[in-house]
Amino acid sequence: MYRPITALLALAVSLSTQAAPEYATIKMEIDVAKPAAEVWAKVGAYCDIAKWAPQLDCEIVSGNGGIGTVRSLAKGRIKEILVGKTDLSYGYAQPVVEGKFYDQYHGFMEAKPVSSTSSKILYTLMVDESDKADQAAKDADVARRRTQFEGLLKVMKQMAEAK
């Protein structure tokens, strides 16, 4: 009879003991010697990630390519929802996974025109680092993500500049 109240109290206690969010924003960019539209045509489709990060095979599991489309990466281990899109950019978020810390992981990728013959690829990640044991662990996680994605930016640049 009192189970709903007990469950609500347990939920309230568990939520009150979680650390306050500590959002890290990781901004990266690389110059590309091609116009932004050409860059985007080569690396910017939602499942093009499988071209520049082949370990992340990509499958659209729902949606038609617009906002709300869900892609599955790494044989289904990662799901990402398209939450924003323009002609030369998109943003995505990873959903909550039951039983796992929700780090609010979001990514945003854009081909930004610089001139008629050059552009930049911008990639920004946002993640909650509050589950890490200490500042050294938080810094190490941010550094790992930055290294990984800067490597991917180099691959995208090579693909975009290839003839």
C-alpha cells in the first residue's frame, strides 16, 4: 500500500546523493583547403561517420535523416539521436541508458566557410564529467576524447581534400 511512496523516497534520496553536473566543452577545428559545401558532401551525412571512423559502423535505425533520426554505431553499442541540423552541420545526443551514468553526451559538427576555396571543420563535444573520481580523471577523459576526435578531424580533412 505504501510502495509508491517508498519508491519515490528512494528515488529522491538517490538523486540527492548524485554529484552536481560538471560539463566539459571540448572545441576542436581543422582547416580544409576545399569549400564548405564540398567538404560537407564528402563527410557530413549522418552515417558518414563510418567513413572517417570505420570502427563505428553506422546504421539508421529510425527516422528519415531529419531531426529525431537515430543512428546505431559500433554494432549497436552506441545510439545517437539527431537533435539539430542545417545544410552544413548537425548536432546529436546520446540517450539515457538504464543502469548507466548519464553523461549528457552531445556532439556538434559543422563545415564552416572561410573563403570561396577554404573552410574549417568544427567539432564540439559536451559531456558531464561529474562521475569521475577526481580532477585528474576528468582531465584524462577530456584529453582522451580530444585526441580521438582530433585524429578523426585529420581523417575528414584528408577525405575532403582528396580528388
